[in-house]
Amino acid sequence: MRAILDANILLSALLSPLGPSAKILEAWERRLFTLVVCEELVTELRDVASRPFFHAKLRAGVAEVLATSIQDLSSFCEDLPLGPMAPDPKDSYLLALAEAGLADFLVTGDKAILALGSHKTTKIISARAFAAKFELASNS
């Protein structure tokens, strides 16, 4: 299974270690799915983590450690297709990444992207819905 985790999901995992996003991150660390990333996603993670809100809430360097791990341990896509447009144009790279990375899932908390439901063969779902897939697997 191949999945994209939006930057908001990754940061939520760092802020709430018992929430669904943290369970997803743990599942990735256990290699239960392949994380698909691109430079734009890693850059967004770093940029948002440096904002005052996150800077005040996160231990120094924890977001950078995550960004480095993601770059080193994920399926990295360099050439994203042009064309797919998200409701917010700055998020269009996520749809392009879904295509280029042949992702099964795009996991996000962005309501406008969630409202799309899918993009080509990629299902767009919430962190709670994606985390539930691993809860079911661990209970069987």
C-alpha cells in the first residue's frame, strides 16, 4: 500500500502522540505502508513547523528529524506531472504526487481536498479513516 501524508497529518502526529495521525506515523515506521513524498511536501513540512505556533509546541529539532527521516526512508518522486488542480492551487502538488507516486491513498485534514473524495486512482481520506485500516489489521 502506498500513501501520501499531507504536512498537516505529519505535524498532527508530532503534536498529539495518541491521535490517529500518530498511529499512522507508527504504522509507517513499522513498514506497514510505503510513504510517498516529494520535495514540495518536505519543504511544506519544514516551513509550517517553523511557524510560531508549532515552534512553541514542538521540541527543538523534532520536525527536522521527521523531515530527514521522510526524505531518507520514503518513496521519493522528483518529476511531478503538470495539470492537476486542487481547490487551493498551492495544494495541487499533492494531486500531482498522487499520480506520479501511484499512491493508493492521500491522507489529509484539508476539508476542500477531502471533499474531492479521489483523484484518478488515489482515494482521499482522513487520518481517522486511514488509521482505522491499521487498527483492523492489528486486531485480526
